[in-house]
Amino acid sequence: MNKVTPRTLPGFMELLPQDQILFNNMYDRIRKVYERFGFLPIDTPTIELSEVLLAKAGGETEKQIYRFNKGDSDLSLRFDLTVPLARYVAEHYNDLIFPFKRYQMSKVFRGERPQKGRFREFYQCDIDVIGQEALDLMFDAEIPTVIYNVFQELNIGKFTIRINNRKILNGFFESLNLINEASDILRVIDKIDKIGSREVAQELLDFGIAEESVDKIMNFISINGNNDEIITSLKDLNIDNEQFNHGIDEINEVINGMRDFSVPEDYFKIDLTIARGLDYYTGTVYETILDEYPRLGSICSGGRYENLTAYYTDEKLPGIGISIGLTRLFSQLKEIELIENSKRSLTQVLVIPFDRKDMNYTLNIASSIRNAGINTDVYYQNKGMKQKMKYADRLDIPYVILVGENEILENKATLKNMLTGEQDLLSIEEIVERLTK
Amino acid sequence: MNKVTPRTLPGFMELLPQDQILFNNMYDRIRKVYERFGFLPIDTPTIELSEVLLAKAGGETEKQIYRFNKGDSDLSLRFDLTVPLARYVAEHYNDLIFPFKRYQMSKVFRGERPQKGRFREFYQCDIDVIGQEALDLMFDAEIPTVIYNVFQELNIGKFTIRINNRKILNGFFESLNLINEASDILRVIDKIDKIGSREVAQELLDFGIAEESVDKIMNFISINGNNDEIITSLKDLNIDNEQFNHGIDEINEVINGMRDFSVPEDYFKIDLTIARGLDYYTGTVYETILDEYPRLGSICSGGRYENLTAYYTDEKLPGIGISIGLTRLFSQLKEIELIENSKRSLTQVLVIPFDRKDMNYTLNIASSIRNAGINTDVYYQNKGMKQKMKYADRLDIPYVILVGENEILENKATLKNMLTGEQDLLSIEEIVERLTK
């Protein structure tokens, strides 16, 4: 028969079981923290009507979408979890309880040109809070607090949640009469880590920004210090712009909120250069950087938006959310060896009968151990004892239980510690006790 | 602005959080049992190359597939988890440990005509074991044992796992020289519950089967009794066909294996009318019926196959597996009210500050309780106390903690049981103790 080469597409992550165990473990821990903070699960369809999903999209995003026809339907795979959330909230508005705190941890799809660290299919782990008419600013402090707890739980080293407020940026550029150029200016500013501030200033001048404005911009983005110092410096600019000053008040309240949440001060920092590309953010915005690995870029981003559901409903539903791109994060953490290898199996004990006729006794033991909540495998294949032990060894199964004539006669079994080689003839109760302690 | 009507496609299940909690709970419990029996997780891509995914497909399946082009690539969404498993095992052959026991619980996609109880996007919860060269028959007993444990865990009432062996069927039809007509005959037999045995016999005659053979077929499918009686009756047919008799030996061993696994005898039954449509099954086959709701059809099916990976590799990799169609099962169980409503939230306690100035103390309490592993929400919105309590009430949150001036003064908080209305002023330690007991 002609064979087809078994392969997956570039940009699609597929893991061996050992890594899948690690990945699932991270997934589970993120989920646990999200639930710990009162977020509720939803699971929207992977496929949506293009008309619905792309109500807002355009430009780069639209080009990346997996879009196709089936029958008479124009369909698309979701490219994020935020637009489906907007659709979900608008559709189920009357059945939801607000503020609606939801998490969704699902795959999204983007047909990007494949490149290192970019995936075409990847998990996003999102939390969002949607309010009716208004949404308290405390949520702007709660969201990064959840993320602080997630990354503490994942134990991935020191990180910093960088916080900014779009009102500060918009107000500032308004005060310079540069609001229309704002996104271009921010794109240049975004390169500051790579090209340095002198080059940024030059590019802004080349772009046609007046020297006086460039000076003010460079002065603005060079504001630094601790969080309180930055807020003081912003106030000291004495800019007479309502939006700007409202933004300062907001970021101040968010910072104080995070202190109330007991997030250590060195884990969050105001960063005036953060804007987030997406045009729907209207207030607080976040990025998260691993302190030792800034080149990885932001591992968790989000912000506040006022009008996400405007394409579907007249209700005013402001929201705030953040997203962990878990597939990418996992692959990065593996690469820099920030997560250790797991065992090759989730199994705690392998029960091995010497002989097929010992199967009934063997299975009884296995059942007793499973009933105690212990993951238990049984070796059935007709192989030599060496092969049977090798299976346990290769799967990193820490204990083996041996069952033979002698064991059955004594109504016991031999428990062997695969690490130390130690083995003891024990009753089932004794075995369960050893394995559960 | 013109609004787009927010909606999902027919045949795509989307749940409100309350039902999503139930669904996830079932998902988690299935996964726990799979892991309890030593199965390892994998997570293959949703999108595969059509050339790879459809190496074997054809007919009805192929028509249902969501297939499309992106750039130069001919892509398809997976329609089951078995073909991706075959591809996975062939691709990662050298990195896997055999027998390879894997579970995958993911969405699959079939663009069927939408009808009641049919979904176009649905979760399959699969376990399979793949062997190298050979795979012990004990796995044919383990697989339904896992399923027995899953459904016991899900507590969905009395069910019966129906077991047959394709070798018995093939051998029987071989002995009648009807092997080429076998699939048509089985299709007619499959209707016996609906149309009765007399009508089945008539259809077989109409189909051109000789009267003598029809008699033998009717006699064969009418074999009944307990499992041992059926095996005796099969032997008593004295059919001189090697495959037939091999099939009897296998089913006998599988039945005895399940007894060794302590699966109660009334939960599994030999049923000679079960064939499973899929042509890749070669030995044991399974279906599972809810005793009180046979009209729901099989809620869990599978079987043994010898050659699934033959399209990708020359290695001989026999396997056996079974699948729970969780989306359909969930929707059926909801409909017949076999699963109860869950709470509307996963949150155990809502902390409510009387006033914004109490926020710091409030958040400290919330942190302490979360650190004890308790899902905790905080009410931030600027509303009256009645509104705040209503939020807890509508989300079925069982406890509320009230924080006001008096509480802060005493370094305590008021814990209110939402069910009984009882409330007590307690220290944080006392609150944690109450909530964790």
C-alpha cells in the first residue's frame, strides 16, 4: 500500500505525553486560580458565522482567519476568545448575572506565516469581567492580581506586570494636537528597547513631528521611578487635559488597589510606553514581562474596553480582561528550561503478575489500590519479567507490585520502590497506606 | 450602528455557565478515571492536512468533513480522534512506550445535516491502547471496565455494556457463504428493535438470501440467555469455521476478564447483533445502553482494530479503543433529567464591604480565605446592600462575609449562611475553619 507520511502542519504544536502532562498541569493550575477568584467557565464554538465573528475585524486579523464555506454558510474559526465573548454576552444577555466574570481556556486559530515562537493554533487562557452600564475600577486591580497569583502558582520566576492607561496616552497626545498621529508615534516608541531613545527621537522628527513635541514626547516616555514617583511626575507635567488627568486618577487607584490586594510592589510597574495594538482598549492596559527574559516579550496582556459588544447590542457593556497565550508561553518556558521535565506517566504504581493465572488476584489488588485514589496500571503483555519491569522504568512509574504464587498464598503482594530497589511483602492495606502517605 | 444578530450555528452546543459547570464536572470525572487506569494525555491539532487525515476516509464521512484551503494547503478539521491517533502513533513511533495507553478528550467536527441530538461540533472522550505487533486480550476486558467505572462515577443510572466479536460475525457469515452480503445483512438486523424479528426475516428474504440461510441467521441472532449460556449456545451451533470459533474463545476470555475486574455481571452482556458500522473493527466491539433509555442508542462505543496505522507505516500496530460522545450524552442526560442542575457558580463565599473605604480590610480577608483553597469573590460595584446580597443569591453562593466599621474594629468579619440566614461575628481563622469543614 502507498503510505502517506504522517505529519502535522508547521505552526501547530503537538506534544509527546511527557510534555502534554506538563502542559495540562499548567492549564489546570491556571484554571484553579481563575476559579479561586470567582470566574465562571464558558466554552464557545470553535466555528462561528463569519458575519458574526468578523463584525468588527479588519486588516491584519482578517487576513489570518481560517474562513471557508460549508453548504450555504460562510464560516470562520475563532481567532481570539474576546470577540466570541462579546457575542456570547450579547446573545445570552438576559440569562447572565452581572458583573459577569468568565474564564475560557480554548484553542484559537490564526493562519499566520509560520515563524519561530508563532503558532497558528494555540491556547488562550482568558479572564474577562463584563459590567452592565458601569464596571468598578477595582476590577482593573483584580485582573492583574489574578495574573500575579497565576504566575506565582506556575512558579516561573520573577515577572513584572506593566500597567498603563490609554486615557493618559490619548490625553497626552490630545494636548499636543497629535491624536491622529498617536498610533504611529506609539509604534515608533515601542522600538525603544531595541533602537534606543536617540534613534526614536530621530524617527519621530523624520515622521514630521515638530521638535518641540518630540522633546515633550521623549520627556514623557522617559518618566521613571517607582509607581508613586511616576504618578507624581505625571501630575507635575501640569497638562490641562481632562482625559489625561482622569487617566492619572485611574492608574493611581489601580495601583492602590493592587496594594490592597497585597501584590508585592516589585511585581507591578507603571510603564508609559505600553499601548497594546488593539484599538478597542480605552483605559487600563497590561503587559507582563519575565524579568530575566524580556526578549520573550509580553507573556500576558489585556486591558479595559468600553464598546466590545456594540456590534451586537445597544446595551452598554464595559469590560476588562487579560489573556495568557499558553501554547507560546509553554514553548518558551521549555526552551529556556524554566519548567522542568515531568515524569513520563501519571501512574503511581504498576501491578505485574508473574503468570497469567495470577490475573484474578492481580486485578483485585489493582482495584483496591485504584479505589484508594491511586493511578494504577497493570501489565498484561506476555513478556519476560525483565521486559515488564522495563515498562515501569521507561514510564517513570515509581512503584511496582509483584504478584506470584507466594504472594497469593500469603494473601499479600510485593511492593517494590523503583528508585531505591527496596521491596517488601505487604498486605493490601499496608500497600495502600505506603502509597498514599 | 447596524447591529449583527449575535447567534451561533445550528448543531453547535453552547452552554450557560450553570450548565458549563456541570459539563466540565463530567469532563473532569471522566478524565480522572482514565488517568486512574494509566492512560496518558495527548492533544492533537484540530486542523490536519487533508492528505493525512483522509488517507483512509471515504463515503459518508468524507462528505461531512470541514475541508478548506488556506494558502497552498488543503486542510481539514478532525472528524474523530482515532485517525489523528493513528497518525500520532505512526509519526512519533520511536518516542512512544508500548503498549501505548492514551486518552484524548477534544472537540471533533462533522458537517452533518443538523437534527435533534446531532451535533456538528462535539467532544469525544477517547481511550485507546496501541500495541507493538501484538496486544493482549486483557485490554479488551480492561477497556469496558474503565467505561464501567466512568459511568459509575458519573452516576447516570443502570447501564449495560453490550459486547460482541467481529470474528464471530464474520466466521458465521463465512460459514453461510454470505461474507460479501454481511454488512447489508447486519444493517437489516440492526433494525430488529424497531421492526421486530418477523419483519427482519422478510427483509432478508426480499434481499435475496436463501430461506435456509435466513433461518440460520434468525436462529443465530435469537440466541439469548446469560453470558455463559450464550457462549454455550454458540458452541452448540457446531460451526466448522476457524474464525468463528476463535471469536468465541476471545469473547469468552473477555467476559472472564471483566469478571476478574469485578465488574458486576449485570453490567455487561454479549449481544450478537452488534457490529459497529466502522469497517476497521476486527475483533471485540462494544456499545453501551442506558437500561431505562434504550431509545437514546449507544452512549459509548468502540472496539479492536488491527490495521488503523497501515496508511502511514509498515509497523504492525493493533489497537483497541472506546469513545464517549460527551456533548451528545450531556444533552441527552439533561433532557431526561438524569443530571441535576448545578449551582450557578463555583464560588463558595462572597465578601462584601459595606463601604469603599473598607476595601483594604475586605481584600485581606478575601486573600486569607483564598489561601485556604476556597473560591472567593468580592463585590466591588457601588450598589446598595440589597443589590450586593442579590448577586450572591442569584449565583447560589452559599456564604457571604460582611465587612463594615464594627467588623474592622473587632478585627473580625460577619459570616452569613445564605441558606439558613444565620450569621456570626468571627475571626478570620474561625471563618476559614467553618468554610473548610
